[in-house]
Amino acid sequence: MDREYSYLEPPRDDHVHIRFTGPFQGQRITWDASISTLEHEFRVRRPSRRPRTNPRLRQFIDVGPADGDTRPLRVGLNVERLDEPVIRKTIIMIRQYKLLHEGYHE
């Protein structure tokens, strides 16, 4: 099956690093995207003495500054694991998000 994205690192169940194209503010760009589960985000961010879960961590999209026609993108999702359908739905969401702009969005 042909994918409309490519892996930049070997995929894991809790985070992936991919590249795909799509519109952003009227231009076609390349997204350099890191997609992760919220559990992964919390493990990466939390100090060692905190509890394992954090009810305040919410789904997010973080659009970084352009580097030519490429933009970094971080997406945190409230899912147990990242599989092909979740990755495809995330790409569709980013491509269809008409008012998306640079910055952090919950």
C-alpha cells in the first residue's frame, strides 16, 4: 500500500516522526511532524517523582516556524497507541484545519 507520508525514524507505538505535504495558510508546504501519545509526552516531560499520569495534559498541535518550505509540527494525541489509521487521521486533520497558524494549540 502506498503511503502519503514517509517515516524519518523507525516508528514506535507511542511516537512517530514523519514527513508529509499539505496546505498551510494558502501555500503547499512540507510538514516535519512528530506525533506522540499523551502518555509518551508526559513520560518525556515529567520529573521522576511525579505520579505516572497527568490529567492536565491535553491533546495539542504545536506548529513551529518555517524553514524554507518546511515547518516543524508536534501533535499530542489522547490515544493508547499510534497505528496507521491514527496517523492517517492526524494528517487529514492537519490538512483540513483551515485556521491553523504558528504556535501551540490545545
